[in-house]
Amino acid sequence: MAVELDVFVGNTTIMDEEVYQLWLDGYTVNDAVRARMEGGVLDEFDATADVLLSDTMDQYRTFQMCERLLHSPAKLANQLLFQIPPHRQTMLIERYYAFDDVFVREVLGKKLSKGTKKDLDDISAKTGVTLKSCRRQFDNFKRIFKVVEELKGPLVENIRQHFLLSDKLARDYAAIVFFANNRFETGKKKLQYITFQDFAFCAGQLINNWTVGAVGEGLCKTKNNMVEDMDVDLDKEFLQELKELKVLITDKDLLDQHKSLVCTALRGKTKAFNEMEANFKNLSRGLVNIATKLTNTKDVRDFFIDLVEKFIEPCRSDRWTAADVKLYLTHYTNSAHILDTFKHQVVWDRYMGVIKSCIFKMYHD
Amino acid sequence: MPGKLKAKIVAGRHLPVMDRASDLTDAFVEVKFGNTTFKTDVCPKSLNPQWNSEWFKFEVDDEDLQDEPLQITVLDHDTYSANDAIGKVYIDIDPLLCTEAASIISGWFPIYDTIHGIRGEINVLVKVELFNDLNRFRQSSCGVKFFCTTSIPYSYRAVMVHGFVEELVVNEDPEYQWIDRIRTPRASNEARQRLISLMSGELQRKIGLKVLEMGGNAVVGYLQCFDLEGESGLVVRAIGTACTLEKFSSGSASITCPHPSTAPPSNACNSPKDGKELVFGEELPLSSGPPTPFRALPSSSSSPPPFSPSKPCSRQSSSSDTDLSLTPKTEEPLSVRRRPGIFLCPSSPILSADTLSLPGSGPAGCGHGSAHRATTPALPFSTQSDSALLRKSVSFTEDLLLAASGMGSGGSAGKEAGPLKTLLRQQTQTTLEQREFPFFTLTSFPPGFLVHVGGVVSARSVKLLDRIHNPDEPETRDAWWEEIRQEIKSHAKALGCHAVVGYSENTSICEEVCILSASGTAAILNPRYMREGCLDVGSIDHRFDDPSPPNCGFCHIPYDELNMPFPAQLAYCYQCRRQKVPDVLFTTIDLPAEAAVTGKGCLIQARLCRLKKKAQGEVNATAISNLLPFMEYELHTQLMNKLKLRSMNALFGLHIQISVGENMLLGLASATGVYLTALPAPGGIQIAGKTPGDLNNEQHVAAIQKRINDAIAKNKELYQINPPELTDEGVGSPIPEPRQRSRIFRSHSESSDELSELDLSHGKKDAFVLEIDDTDAVEDIHSLLTDAPPPAGFHSCSTETMPGIYNWTSGIQMFTSVRVLRLNNTNLTNQGLNKIFTDLCENLLKSFYFKLRSTVPCCLCHLNFTVAVPEEELVQVSVTAVAMTFDKDQNQEKPPEKATTKGGSETEDQLQFPLELSADSSSTSPQPSKISGVAENTIVSTRAVSVDYGSFADRCSTWLELLRLKAHTIRRGSVKTSRRTQSLAHSVSSLEHCSPLPEGRSRSLCSSRSFGVGSVTMVKMTPLSFLPGTRIIKYLGIINMFFIRETTSLREEGGVSGFLHSFIAEVFAMVRAHVAALGGNAVVSYSMKDCVLMENPNKNQAQCLINVSGDAVICVRETDQEQTTNTGQTCGTIDGAT
């Protein structure tokens, strides 16, 4: 006796969220059945393993048939094959595009290419995320990357509209796309402690402040038509302008003046004052050098590693608290405005605003 | 030129990539109707083309409009090679031909390809302009409305019910034509789909003509089936009930009604009390129809003794002529046997199959028959001495039409029978002949319409298929059905009934053997309805002078007590105490609205497998017809046992299917068991050993007896069956004869010491005896006890709704499930097979419960199982059903409604209602302890072996007082509750006034029109005739679709399961799309008629055919204003399904 065929089709497509998650997580049917049994479905409902297997198979088939539609979520809403209430559709899409932070952390900043895809089994082994799930997540990244690559307009908005994702998820994907596009180095050992959410925050900062799209709305309107990836690429003009900041460290007077202004402001406000005073020139040189080198693509990639090496590590070795860092950076930024000979206030603010929030986000254990 | 069909192709979307190079498609569309074809421009390089074509106009006969579908083909333009077809859409334009149905078809249709499935969608607009046609001889029947619904459709009232209409058309199956060898599978499939579409169109048109001839304007309970006879052809046949329907606008009807005398009908739907006066009657004098058989029937029904064949001469001669010409050798036994066969086989609804009486009737039949085969059907009854009761009339026509496949014999047969048949067919056209069969495909009726119900009548016949030589003259098939219907009719007569309700027909075909089956419920319909038509005033007051109260009348026996066609065990009605009722009642109809039911009902299934030797031709057919009576008998015994085990006494919606395979027969009977308050309490099940001396055996018997008794007790509790048996003596109604009385008490004593006293003689036997000496019986008992009850929160039934549940919420989930089992073990025994088959069905049910576990409390309604043996070792079971949620807390909402509407005629008899009500409430929600105490006591008393009669009666009367009091308070209380829910519902619904939105109660089930994101209308589907919580405001036409899907890459599509899963999903999608395009938002009375799956995994191939039908409707949520009246309406719909 063998069950040759066993199907169950509802007019409204029946989908069990628990099974959906197992499917997304890349469980095989048998593993899923086991997981469900351990989950206690059978206890709360009197059923045999056969019933569970049959149900799981049905659901898996349904998901497989739906997967094609989930690749372009807009289709899910106006396709006719499956009748799925809107709120269920939203759930399906949101879950399908959800990803594991551990996994995304591994591929963040890598080229979304076939080569990377081949490494997925290593990543799978390392992160404990099943290979199937890794592939789905990777394909999602790639798919979204490909779609928004060709689109004009704000990145987050594009993602949200084309993939019908929640704002949070759309922002995360924007970060992933942004990282992949600029190929930021995130894999170095020194950067391991930084979580995906930290990076996503930083990406948001960069997108909102350093890209072409970030320039004031009115100004942007005219540029919109010409610039392809307004949110994905950093503003080249801005990067050029950053070179001007070099005076802050090359001009000896300016450097001293800046230091004394900062020190005056800081004195008595922190226990780490001595270290701050001692390290000022070093730190300032570090930050300004990062700024001036950003015209090179290679140095853009190293942006985060530079931040860690040039600023975060020295501070940490001097046992600055997060509050110390914030205090220091605030005064460091503001004091530059008082410098008479320093003419690049706008660029400085645009640069330091992002640096400040990035460092603050990244400054933890 | 009576019609102009206009079509416009707007756009396409999600088209498949047809050009690999560009990853795009150059699509254009061909629009074809009849022989005319139009083309759109090519929309180059787009997967979402915008054609926005002109209006293509077809000027056609309305006859063609009815027959032909509009055929839309989407193609990919190719400059150099032939254009590739992407897929097709067939649009049935019938709904547009009816002024009251849809006026335009507009929407997105899935583009369907028989090889690839759905490939994108196309937006189409279709309109029809009909010109007035005054041609009296026209062949079209535009305007006749068709309904699959087996009750008077909602918002209509039946001015007249004309009766049975049937028609069949035959053709060669394109799959078996020579050309099929040289064409692609796609072309073959499309030819088949198109042909079937044409044939169903033609069939519908022909039926429509018959209806017009009868003076009707609609067909209700339209049931169309395909017989894929393989080599011998393709038969499309349909039956239905012709009616004259009148639409009434629900709100204003009662005010604007022109004739005060007909007021009740017009506001029928507003209040069940005076409504639902669907007047069934003969034609008005102005129509030229001859006198109706109805008028003649009540008088004639009694005149012919049940045993005498009373067929019209012409019929008789024709059928025997067929036999004569085709089977000269067996002519004698055949023609004689068939008639005795009617009662030789247990043709009784209430045949109390006593060991003593049955052998008597058996030989009697044999005497008549004098044929070697004739004795076989009687065999089980004479040899097996257990006293199972057969309550159905069953018969087997074994006339094998041995016309063989030889051209010669077939040809000669045609020649001989030809002229006569033609004559016959012409006669059939006349209204007189039309009324020959007083059959109704309806399953629910307005209160008072059914006077008495006799029992199930059914007939089966095994035929050998031969080639249909002349598709225009399908007499052979006609004659086959004719015979069967005659038999049904005479069975009904034998039961003293003049009509058959809940009538249906089906076939099972394996190779060249075909089993034709028909079944229905013999009944007596209210003669007043018949005679006086819609003009009577009497229809209102009839209920006052009606001898039996309406809520138990239908249970009363229709036949003469002294002259019963079979030995039966009768008792006085437990409600009115005036009329006799049988102890068990089997019917194919839904539970009448007025019926009083104790407790809840449940699904009861009997399953059976019988092995059969492989054989060919006549031998095979003989073997099958020899097996049939045994199967019917065993199925019946199983049903009986299971019914008793659940302590119930009636079956509704009984459907018995016998499927034939090469080496086995499968039998499946499904029904909803209930405890009818009017019928006596069923006795228990007695286990008897054949050798009483054996101590071991005795112990074994005792053990089994205990298990059974426990099961019965448990079931009583589960289904809340606390029969108010105490009213027996308490009410002071005519007390049954002493014997009956003792019987009642005896039934409670099932202790084993009674065993020896067990009297098997007629009249006293109430306990059901099972002998367990043979293995069969052990098997029976085993299967009895292994049937698991549905898990907590679930109910299941095969009828439209579950008796005992009234407060449905709007959550529904329709589903189709198919399971195929491969029997690898070649040396299977009958027992082994039975076990496998039973497990298959049980496991399916368990799967449903599990899958739908999030929707509890819910009821699986209209569980419709279909079995088939597609290949030698395969068993296929397909199920379509709907899960409906209900509100557990308001269990009492309905009964009070009922009670108040019936207020006027409420008598002592109706105390059962409140009583049942209180029993109900006590077990579902914490109620005053006194009542639950009563309920408990009731159980105790029914089971107690020795109850002191005196105190018993005393207590009874006090309880009665108490109950009456409680009933009133409860009634008031719950009316309040229902009001509150109304206002609640109001606050919700007023927001979405008039939009077809269900309340978002159960999220997983709830479907709603999608806002914003989605442009797809949510379409609900249900096999029932109504949608809970909504009101059907318009019927848009019948949906009748046939699809073929084939694959040559089975593995790639996920095996057979993957293949069928996507196909079923596609069929649903196409049904929904058509309904949405008609402007509808739901399908009611949906059913999947056929699901034929053929697979060849070795070749990586599979093919599947699916036929679905239903009624497209627009329904709206019940809004506050109508809510007050509508609660009644819904209830009416629920029980009356009117």
C-alpha cells in the first residue's frame, strides 16, 4: 500500500505559518514533520504522524508553487491562481524576504555574484543556516539588487514599492544593496563585532547624507534625471570637496587652534580628558585622512575598517566610554565652526554628521 | 439574426516568455465564435500587452449563442515559423442570454493551456444584444434560467413546479478518433474541451426547450454529468426540475404584492412562518398542457397493488423490444426477471428484515423470476440469519445489452428499434410524457410540501457499452435510463408514494462495463399544492386542518399499514401520537426545516470493497451484477450498525456510490445521521454468539457487548442525544398498544441476561443483533468501533447543514482533496481490502480535521466523497466539502426564532423544541443546574434497566412543567442575545454597507475584497446553496466547466500530487475568474462532478479531466436593517435551503 497521490486544495489557500517558517528555514519535509512533532502539534490535536506528513507535503507544495510569485511580490496581489487574503499575502512576502542577521552579516559588502553563491555552503556551515535558506536569502538580495539597480528614485521607496515590504525590511535591503554596490569591507576580523543592524544604520546614514539623492530636494529635482543611482552611489562632488578638509591637519595653526578649542570645551567634563588631549592630533588626523581619501574606490571600501582602526580602537584602548566619544565628537565637530580660517563648514558638517553617528553606533563591544 | 455578440480584447498580463532570445513575447489574440474569427494586432515585445482592440462583432443565431462558447486564443507571433499558441480561454456566454442574470462579462481570465496550465491572464469584455424573436418553432431556449442549487433559489419563489426534465446527447470522443493518432496531445485535448463545451451547451438548450414547452422558465437542481465511455463515445446527460420562478424584491414585496391572497408567497423569505409557500402546482388552464400526472397520481397511487408492474404500455414494449432484439437468447429470463426483481430485492424503505419473513419474500420473487440469476439477490437474506433491516428499495436490472461490438448486430438492432424509438422520442417531447416521471432533483422543500417520506428508492443496472452509431439518435442510452427511472417509479409506488424527491443519477464505467444508478426518496407531496397552484388561499390554512402537525408529518408512513409492501416495524409517532412512524428512516434529501431533531447529527459512512475476477464482456457484467446485491446489503448493514451505535434513527442526504474497477467493486455510502424526535429511540446492538455453550466465546461476546454499549453511551453524550422519551406517557397522548410499551422499556435493558429472551419475531425486536461467529461479523464490529468520532470542536455531515447547529458565522473554507492509494499487495482478501478502504476514508477525514484545526468550532458540511478505481491496483477517493465556522456560545439563537415563528400552531407536541433546547444548552454552556439535571436524568432513565414506572411518570410531569417554564425564559433570554448580536453585527456591517465583505471573525477563513494592493476580487465557493451571514441578491448564471490537463514532464511538476495540486488550484482560479467577470463574488452549489486521473509515471506522463459546476451569485452581507428579518431568512435558508 502506498499513497500514490495526496492533495488538499482550499479555495482560499490554506497556509500554516509554522510550516511556512520551516520551509523558509530550509527544512526537508521529513525534518519539518519531526520539528512539528517536537513542537507538540500532535499533542494539542489528536493526530498521527501520517496526517502530519500529508499536511506538511501539501503545504510544501503550495509554497513551492507560490515561490515563483513571491519573486515578484506585486504579482502575488493580482495573480489568480491562489486566493490569498491581503493580510496573508503581506505575511507571506514579509517572511519570504526576511533574512537571518548572521547570514547577511557574512555576505554584506560582497559582490552578489555566482562566485559568492558558490561559497554559500561554507557560510551555511559557519552560520548554521541551512543551505537552502542561504540560497533563498542570497537570491533575494540579488533579485532586489538587480531590480533597484535599474530604477531611479529613492532606494528605500523603490524597494518598498516593488517588493511590497515593510519600511523596516525595505531599509535593511537598502543597506544590503548599498553595501553590495559600494563593496564595503565588512569581513575583516576587526569588524567582526559589528552587527548587521549597526551596519544597516550606518548605511542609512550614508544614503541619507552622502549620496546624490541626499542633497537638498530642490537641488536634486534637476539632477534626478541625469543621475542613475542617486541613492546607491556616493556623491562624487561631495567626495571631491572632502579633500578640502585636509587643511585641518596640514595647517599647523589650524590644528593647534582646533585642539585648544576642543580641549577648553572638554576640560572637566570627562575623566578621559587627558587621553583626549594627548590623542587629539592623532584622532583628528585619522578622521580627516579618511575624508580626503574617499575619492578612491579602494578607500571607500575600507571606510569602516578605517573608522575602527583610526578612531574606535585608539579610543577603546584608552577606555573611553560611549558618552566620552559622543562628547568628544560633538565638540570636535562644533569647534571647527569657530575656526576663522576654516571655510568648509557645510562639507564638514555633512561629513562629520555621518561620521559621528556611525562611530557612535559602532562604539560597543 | 437574433443576436449580436460583441467582444473586446483589452490587455494581457504575466504572459510567459515565448522568445528566449529577447525574454519577451509578441502576443496577439484570435477571437472565435462559431466559424468566424477575428484577430487583434500583434503587441510586440511585451509580457503585459495592451491591445485595446475594437469591438469584434459576431452576428449569430441564438441557438448558436447557447451552444457555442466564445473561444479566445492568445498566440505568440513568429515571423518565420508558425505562431505558437500561448493558451486559450473559453467563455460560456449563456449567462448573458438571460435578462435577469449578468449583463456584461468583463474581467481577467487565466489563459489556460492543457499542457502548461495557466500562462498569464487576459482582460476581456463580452456583451450580447438579443433581438426579440417571435418564432414559435425556434430551437433555442434563451432566457431559461439554470440553477445547480437543489432548492428553490434564494429571492425567488416557485409559482409552479412542473417536474422532471432530462436529456442526453452523445458524440464520438475525439480522443478515440483516428485523427488523434496524428495530432498533438494539445490539439486532442482542445478538441475534447471544445466538444464537451458544445455538447453541454446543446444539452442545456434542449433542456431549456423542454422547460419552455412545459411552460416553465427555469431549471432547478440541474445536474449534468459526463460519461466517458471510451471507444464507444462520450455521453453528456442532465436532469433537473422544471419550475416557473418569480423573482421578488425582498424588502418591498410584502407591501407591493398585487394579490393579498398570495401575500404569503411573496414575502416568503422574510419570515418562515407564513412564507415559503412555494406553490407547486399544475399548469394554468391557459397553457395547452394535458392534465398533469400529479392530479392523477394521488388517486392512482393506491390503485395498482405495489407488486404489479404498472408501466405504461409503450415503455414496456419498447424496453422489451430492446431486450428482444439485442439479446435474443436471454430474452425470457430478462424480461420476466426484471419486474419481480423490484421486490425480490429488498425494495422496502422500512423492510424489517426478519429472518422469518424474508426467506418468504425471497422465494416468492424466485418463483416469478424462474431464472438462475434471479435467486442470487435473495441469497444473503435467506442464508444469513441475522436480522438486519434493509430499508431501501434496491433492485438490479441485469439486462445486459449484449449488442456486442459487432457492427452487424448493432446495425440490425438500430433498424428494428429505430422507428419505434423515434416515435418514442417524439412522444417524450410531449408534456404528457414529460410528466411521466414525478421526480424532483430538489433536496429541500418549503415546510408543508413534503407530506410523507417513504424511504430511499434506488435502482442499478449493469450494461455493456457498445459504440454509439448515430449520435443524433442516442436511444440506447435513453432507453437505459428510461428503464431505470421506470423502476424507481414503481419502487416509489410500492412504497405507496407518488413522487420521488432528492433524485439523482450516476454511472460508473470500467472498460466496456457500465453501472447505471439512480436513487431518490419516495415521498408523498402535498396534494393541495399540486391541485390549486399559486392561486389558492388554502395554502395558508391548510396547516390548521392538516391532520398531522407539520414538524413530524413527513416521518409518518405513506403506505397502508395493513397492506405493507414489506414487513416493517411501526410505532406511533413520538410527537403527535396519532400516526404510525417507522423505527428508522433513510432518505436522500436534506433534513426538512420543520423536523424536530434531538441532539446533533453526524456523518455516517459505510465502506466496502469486493474483489471480483477479471473478466470480459458478458461474463464480467454478470459477475458484477451478481455482486451488486451483496454489496448493497452489506453497505446497508453497515449503515444500520453505525446508526445504532450512534443511537440515531434516521439518515439524510444518503448517497450510495458503487464504483467498478477491473478486479474489484467499491461501495461507499455517506449520509448524515440524526435522531428524529418523532421516531422511536433505536434499540441497542446485541451481540450474539452462535454457540452459547462455549464459555470463552461467551466472555468474548460479553466483552464486545460491553464495548459496544460503552460506545453507544459515549456517542449519546457526544451528539447530545437525550431523547425526551419521558413525554411518552407523560403527555397523555394515545398510548401505544401494550406490546409497544413493553418494547420501549425492553429497549433499555440490554443486559446479557436478556439475551436468551431475545425474540426475533416480527414486531418485538428492537435490539439489533449481530452475530460474531463468522469472520465477517467480527470485521463488522471491528470497523464499527474503529470509526473515530470527529475531534472536539468539529462536526461533519453530508447534508447542507448540520442538524442542531444554527448560528453559523461567515467563515467558510471550501476545499477539494484527492487521495489515491496503490495496492501493491496482489493477494488481498475482501477483509484486507475493506480495512484499507476504511482507513483511507478515515485518514482523509482526520487530515481535514487537522488542516482545519485553526477554524474550530466548525462543521464540515456537504462532505461529498467520490470513489473510483482508475486502474487495477489504484483506489481513488475525491472529496469536496466546506468547513463552516459557527458560534458556540449562542447555540440557542435559532430554536427560539423557530419557536416564535411557529407560535401560532404551537402545541404540546412542540415541546420537544424547548426540551431539546434545554438539553442543548445544558451541555454547551453553563445553565441553571436544574435543567442539566433534567437532561442527565433523561439519559439515565432511557438507560435504566428497571425504572419504577409510577414515580417515573410523576417525575415526568413535573419536569415537563419545569421545562416549559425554563424554555420560556431561555427563549426570551436568547432572543435578547440575538438582538445584541444583531446590533453588533450592525456596527460592523454598516461600515461596509452592501459590500460583500464577511466579518473578519476567523481570520484564516475570512476572505474579503482586497483593498489597494490587489485588484483581484475574492470569490467564495461553497457546495451549499447559501453563504452564512450573507444574502444572495442575484444569480448570475450557471458555471459549468470542463478542463483537461496533461503533462509529459510529471516528475518536473512534482509527481502526480504536484500535477493534480496545481490543476485543482487552476480549476478553482478559472471558476473564480469567470464568476468575477460576471460581476459575482461567490459560487454556491459548487460541485466537482468528475475528476478522472490517468497516470503513467514510467513515461513521465499524466492526464486529468475535471468537471465542475455551480451557480455564480452576488451576495451581500446582511445589513442591520434587514438583519431582524434576515435572521429568520438565513435560518430558513439553512434548513430549508430555499
